[in-house]
Amino acid sequence: MLVNGKWTADWHPVQATDEQGRFVRQRSSFRNWITADGAPGPTGTGGFKAEAGRYRLYVALICPWASRTLIARKLKGLEDLIAVTVVNPVLTSEGWGFGGYPGADADPLHAVTHLHQLYTRADDDYSGRATVPVLWDEATDTMVSNESADIVRMFNTAFADLVPGMPDLYPADLTADIDALNAEVYDRLNNGVYKAGFASSQPAYDEAVAGVFAMLDQLEDRLTGDFLFGDRFTEADIRLFVTLIRFDAAYHGLFKTNLRRIADYSRLSAYMERVLRLPGVRDTVNLDHIKAGYYSIKALNPAGIVPIGPDHVVRLLESVQ
């Protein structure tokens, strides 16, 4: 991580642990918002007006948090307004790097080699981890946000005057219900798989895995319609989908959440395919990057061997082009 603007040690996946050995995730630190008129958003400072060609999104295709923002960008029709740069999926001793892998880009703005160099460009005294996604303002040459949940919501509203008539991912009549479901799914599943994979004690692992599968069981029972809220696709579906599509390929084996696969849940499997077939969503899923990235985590896979399968996920992705 960075300490006072300096890279301090080789990258390691465990950010922090509590006294029981539970994985603790770092909070995002850049929390500004793009708004229609540049006024301040719910957090941070103002000055970030919605304008075509002004902003760039840095993502890793391995990362579910970054992929949330990619899906929102697609569904809201923002591809021509917001550029994207994809980092190398293989984690280096300095974290996320640029170029050097099929489908990975060089940094087009500053020709830096690692993402952490953008963090210190935005704040030369920054302390913390250099995470994706990063939403960058090319006009002021600084970071707007590195919080995926905020980026999804600003994509949902900020550019409505420039690209009108797109689906509302956070409708007013469902906000309380979406927030409640998001919180539960995040704790037990989205972050729950990481709490299992990076647990440093048996009790912490057992607790996390129990939460993961209790949540999956609950969602299987809930899915009697097309999406989590019946026939209405919302940001809650984005947040669930990015974990489901990675589950059998990475979390089931590498993170030891191997009680069941998503393939063993009939409704969740059908739901995952239904979301995958929404226009543009398939373009955000790169199984090669997902596997190359997760299996490059030396703390979990010292030999760096990347598995061939799972065949059912390969076949699913091949069927949706």
C-alpha cells in the first residue's frame, strides 16, 4: 500500500483483520460526485459537471466492484461519453499495472506503469491501497471517486440530460428496499466470499462461509420473477450478478466457498444467464481476465497455476456473444 505517497511493500490481498481473524476491507477515500450542474453531491466537493469526453473510468475486468461500474456505463448508454482503461489482471508486487496482457491498456493520460501512481497524482500524500474502479476527471486532472457504489449511482443520474430515456437503476419508490437488500448481500455474499477466502482463522472462515450460502439460499427462494424486484432491473441486480458470474470460476475453489456451486442453484443460474443476456452486459465479462487475476494472488495460489474450467461457465459465456 501507499503510506504518505510512497509505496511501502509488496502487494498483499489481506487489507486488515480483526481480533478474530476476520478480513476487513478498506473504505474508499475519494468520494466526490459528478452531477448534472457540477454542484456537490452527497459527499466530497463540487466542480465535477456531467460533460461528454471529460471523464475516464479505470477498471480491472477481474474485479466485481469495477465491473459494477462497467455494467452501469453500458446500461445507461454512456460508452461514448466516458472512456475506459483496462488494467492488467495479473496483480504485481505494486498492485494493478498497465499493459502487458491481452486486453489490458497502457495508461493514455500520463503513461504511468501502475495504478498507485494515479493515486499519488491526485494526492501526493495519499495513504492506503490503490484500488479499482477509479473515475478520473481529465479536465482538472484528478480523481473523482474510487467508490463503485457511488459511481454506479452518479452514472444513473448525472448524465440524464445528455443521454435521456435510459432505465432508472435506483427508482425512488424502491430506494429503501434496494438499500436494505444491498447491505445484506454485500455483507454476506459480495464481501462474504472475500471474508472466507482471506480469513486467517478457522472460526472466521466458518462464519463467512455460513453467511455466503445462507445468502445464496435466501436469494434462490426470492427469485420468483425475472429480477430481484420482480420485472424491474435495478442496481441491486448489478451488485449480485458480478459476484455470481465469478463464483464457480474463482470463489468456489480459490476462496474455499465450495459447499455448493451457482450451477447447483436452478433459479440463480437462470437469473445469472438472464442478466448476462441484457444488451451490453456480456461485454463486461472476461473469464480469462477473471481467472488470470484471481489465480495470480500468491497468498492463495503460490504456484500461479490457472485452472482450465469450469466448463459450464465457459459454455455459458460462449453461448452469449
